[in-house]
Amino acid sequence: MDKNSKKNEKLDQLKDHTTDNSNEKLTTNQGLKINNNQDSLKSGERGGTLLEDFILREKITHFDHERIPERIVHARGSGAHGVFKLSKSMEKYTQAKFLSGIGKETPVFVRFSTVAGSRGSTDLARDVRGFAIKFYTEEGNYDLVGNNMPVFFIQDAMKFPDLVHAVKPEPDNEIPQAASAHDTFWDFISLMPESMHMIMWLMSDRAIPRSLRMMEGFGVHSFRFINSEGTAFFVKFHLKPKLGVHSVAWPEAQKISGNDPDFHRRDLWEAIENGAFPEWDLGVQLIPEENENDFDFDLLDPTKIVPEELVPVEIIGTLTLNRNPDNFFAETEQIAFHPGHLVPGIDFTNDPLLQGRLFSYTDTQLSRLGSPNFHEIPINRSIQTVHNNQRDGHMRQQIVKGKVSYEPNSIGGGCPYQAMMKDGGFASYGERVSGAKIRARSESFVDHYSQAKLFYNSQSEPEKRHLQKALIFELTKVTIPEIRERMIGQLNFINKDLAKKVADKLGVKVKILDQPNGSIPADHDGLSLQSEEREPKQKKSEALSMENTVKDLIKSRVIAFLLADGCNADSIKEIQKKLESGGAVVQVVAPEMVPVKADDGTSYTPKHSISSTSSVCFDAVYVASGEKSSEIWMMPDYKNGVVDFLNEAYRHCKAIYFGENTEIIFNSTDIYQKKHEDPAVILAEDKKGDENFIKAIASHRVWDLELERNGIKT
Ligand code: HDD
């Protein structure tokens, strides 16, 4: 727990519901001490088990009912406790108390997730990541249920079940798990031009983060802030990771999925256990109501961003995760978020996607958690005592005194009574609305390509390359040629070069679609509004490229130290000290899981053996100095392992540092062939080797040299 943090009311509340089994005797659920947990009660040593055995029955019955339905989306997730500390009062814009008063601290629980996969699926799937925050405020729970991408696939909640059915495993054979690379997803997407902006994000490396701690978060929709005078502002929420936004490459993601499917979960857990608390700046883009129509897109359209060049992000506080849950199921699994959990001073807009969400989240908890009393589960409880006349239901826990469960009443003195607004009573924003009841899309929503273009234009060359490759990978898995062709037609509306590059690799001709909705007739009900190709007003936005992110920290980066008997202890100690003082984590990889004896007798306990890990699980590699140790690495049992390890790190643009007398290893790798300048391959003769290694790790990867490192450009 962060020592600088003040009292955390949520953690105090959870203590009352937390059990510690140390030094305790085993009991039944009724508290009866058990004296034999090995054998059931039988009619004689070799006789049948007796129905009377209430201890066996209780144990097995509870076990039989341990599972609950997983979340219909976002089933795979990891969570942590933390605190939000306000650095800038938002009092001018909102009455929300947790956003007013500098230095104010609010306990939070955050859950990150992938969307498509099941609870047990791999962390490194190409997918959107959920980023849901529950603020336990003095005015009740406020939930910000966002993603790591600032836009969404669809504009109206009416299409959500279709989208999810399309991306989930196909219903006949339940294939594929946690992947969008299949027919039904691309069939749907190719017919939904409104998803094109989101598809650019999903095909970018944002969809395969290096760490949950290194991704941005967005509230996606425009929400409203309302101040004490009743003046409203549109607000967009942003979370910017202090460690910067970094990703892995797709071939790595695939390999990590086999090597460590819990890669993100483990990384989050270990960082918090090691005291490297993940942090994000919370920022807001504020737009006065009267400026609503200043943009060439609709603020209510969730497929659009507000470029930061038009409305800068104001940083208002820091979110820090500083404590792992005690129990995954009780906390991370049972937490229930809802975009409709509001506090006074924050309200919705008419974004039709948000409006639909307001129904879905309570509804889904009823089947997932099984009762309308899910708010009483400890992790979901508000730190404010709940007072109302809702009663009973499955698993009710609160004991509410008295005869009265209705309002108005005189028997209970009128209590609990309504709160005036000045006493914190919530009142919805009095937005003026008029219009005929209509089931249609607003024309102001019909521009599906300009921001997709803006995103693509804003990417660096390596980012564009990765995006093209992602599309090629995904569309290669599509088995129906018409879907591929239609998708290429869509890409052609975004960028001709992109469409051509993908088409060439798929052996498809770029077909010009008569109409963006593909094969669906233009006058088909509900699809009559067709987006035309439209250029974005602004050509590029810096914030959209990961190239412009934080690149001067090595905190919590994991460095593989390749050590074998006889390696030089002095140089290891020196670089290890420098790395650890910057917050990096050193992990020893040895030929076997046998302690390594360095030249001065120091013993290093390996965390991995070369055959049990892979360089995709590390940020950088250090090959320790030593002639004898290098010879060991070159023995037939280890040579392939170590050479693959280094070649792969090289291909994935990582920092690699070769110590003295490691030439026989270096000469066996592809790195030996390199003819270009490469700041992230550091050799022993470099006098500033340690410093250059640290600099290269901080800059994450040399993506600019990817073609050279892969022998494509020499
Ligand atoms: Fe959703 C879960 C984020 C649109 C219906 N959603 C869920 C979670 C996140 C999001 C992060 C996981 C929360 C957790 O960790 O427990 N969802 C979003 C974002 C959206 C979005 C950023 C668009 C901007 N969602 C959306 C729509 C609907 C839903 C349009 C339905 C109309 N979402 C759900 C759900 C889930 C859910 C079915 C599944 C589990 C849960 O709610 O608690 O109700």
C-alpha cells in the first residue's frame, strides 16, 4: 500500500468482509470445527458413503455451484485497488465533490479486460481493452466504464448484439476463441462503414499493448459536467499512462500467448507487488454547451474523437493502482460497473450508444451475479450507507430496521426522505429536447471515413506497416472471397495506398464499391444514409501516434540477463545496479534452472532456463561478459535456444547489449550480419555502453530499424 496515501475508506470497509485463515482450524460453513477432511462417512471401512454425511454434502454442493456466468463481453479481466488524487479543482465546471478541492483522494477499483475472449483466454489477443474505474466517492459510486481506444465500432446500441455476435466465436463450431480474424466479424464490419475509424485503431498496435500499465484510457462518449449554477459543459475523459503508450508486435503477441497467456495479468500483479505502482494522469476535454456545433462532426457520435489540437486535454489528477486484490473472484470477478452510476455534477448526453448502455449494465448483472442485491457484494458497496425502501430479493444482506418500506410515510417520520439538490440530491440535467418520435440516424452522424483517414495519416511509417500487416493477417483468415473484396473496397475509401498494399498481398483486385454499405441496397430500411469519402479538415494529430509518447523511463521494464557459469560478476553487478536504480527489473535466464557461479564465486539463481522462456517475454537482453560462459552457451544443448532468443529480440527491435568476450555468441546470430547504424545493439567496446543500453530500453523499440533488422532493407 502506498505509504503517502491517506486513509482508504473502501479498504477499511472491505476489512469487515475479509477472512484470514492463518492459525485457524478448518470449519464447515456453519462454523463447526472439522476433525477429518480426508474421508467421507461410511457404513464400515469398505461400505457405502452415508447420506448422513452433512460435511461431505456441504463441501460437494458448494463446489458444484462455484461457477457463475462469465461476462457476456469483457469476460477476461484483471483488477486492482488504488486511489485517485485530484490536482486541479473542477469546481468551476462540475458539482462532483470528488472533483473539487486540490489534493482530494478517492478510493478506486480498476478492472482491465479484453472484449471478445472467454475468462480463460489469452491476454495478448488482438482486441480492444476495457478500462473501467469505480470511484468510491463520498456521494456514492461513480463508474467510468471506458476502453483503451477513444471511439467505438457502432453509433447506436441497437447494433451492439450484432457486433458482439459477429466477433464472438462462430455459433456452429465455437471457433475462433478471442480473435476477430474470422468470417463473421469481417462480414459484419465490411457492411458497417461506421466501424472504419475503430477498425483503424483495432488493426493498429494499440490492440496489443505491452502492458495494461502502458495503455491509454478513454470514456469514449461525450458526457456532461454541470456546475452549481446549472451550466453544462461537454466533457471527454482521457487517461494518460505515466509510463507512456507502448505495444508489442503481432508476431510477439502470438508467441507470448503460448509462452505466458497471463502476460498482462502477471505484469500488473508483479508491478504492484514490487511497488512499481501504475499511474495515469486523468485529463478532460471541456466544451461549453454553446460550442456544441463548432465541429465538423457530431459530439454525440461515439465513432469520433475531438482532436487534441482543437480542444486540449487538461490534466486534473492522478490515478494510482497500489494494491492487488486479496481474492480474484470476490473482487475482480464480482465487481459490477455501470455507466449509469453517477454523482451530482456529471450526467449523460444523448449519444445513442451511451443511452443503450444505460439499460444493459444492470440487466446483465442480474443474470451474471444472480440477484438485484449485487450492490451489496462487498466490492460493489458504496462507502456511503444506502437508505431506501428497496427490500428483500435473493441474498439480501442488509438488515433494515423498522416497519416502514414505503414513502411517503408518517410511521417512520417520513424517512428516508428526499434530498434537496443543495444537500447533494441528484437532479438530471434539464436539457431542452423536442422532436417527433423517430427510429433513424441523424445526418450529422454520416461521415465514416474522415477520422479513419486522420488516424491512418497520423501513424508513423512502422505503425502504418504494422496496421497493414494486421489487416493482411485478419483478412487472410477470412474464407469467403466476397468479404475480403468488400473490405478492400472499404479500405479504399480510407487510403488508396493502404487498400492496394493489403489487396496485393491477398491477391484481390481493389474493387470500387458503388456504395459504402457494400452489397446492401441503398434504400434498405435504416441504411439509406450513405457516407461519402471525405477528407479530414486536419491532416494529422500527434496524440494518435505512439511515436510521440513518453520514451525516457525504464521503470518496470523487464531485462533478461543471459548468465552462464564463469560470467563476469563485476560488470553484471554494475549494469544491474544502474538498471535497478532506474526501476527496471532484472531476471536471470540460465542454461538450466541450476544456480550460475560467476567468476568471483557469486551465485545467481535463475528465474528461467533458456528452454522455458523466450525473449518475447522481455523488454531487452543483456549477454553477460565472459569467455567461459559464452562457450557454455554455444554448447549444442543451448546454442539454438540462445541464438533464437537473441535473433527474435533483434527482429522485434529490442535493445541488446553484448558484454566482453561474447563474440562467439554474437557471431552466431543474425545481428552479426547487420550493416546499419543501430543505437539499440550495444557492444562491449562502447565506452558508454551501460548508458546507451539504458537509453535504448527507455525508447522502447527501434521500430524505425525494423526493415533493416529483418533483412528487408540493407
Ligand atoms: Fe460495455 C461490459 C466498455 C458499449 C454492454 N463494457 C463492459 C466493460 C467495459 C465496457 C470496460 C467491462 C466492465 C468490467 O470490467 O466489468 N462498453 C464499453 C465501452 C462501450 C461499450 C467503452 C462503448 C463506448 N457495452 C456497450 C454497449 C452495450 C454494452 C453499447 C450494450 C448495449 N458492456 C455491456 C454489458 C457488459 C459490458 C453487456 C458485460 C459485463 C458487464 O456489462 O458488466 O452490459
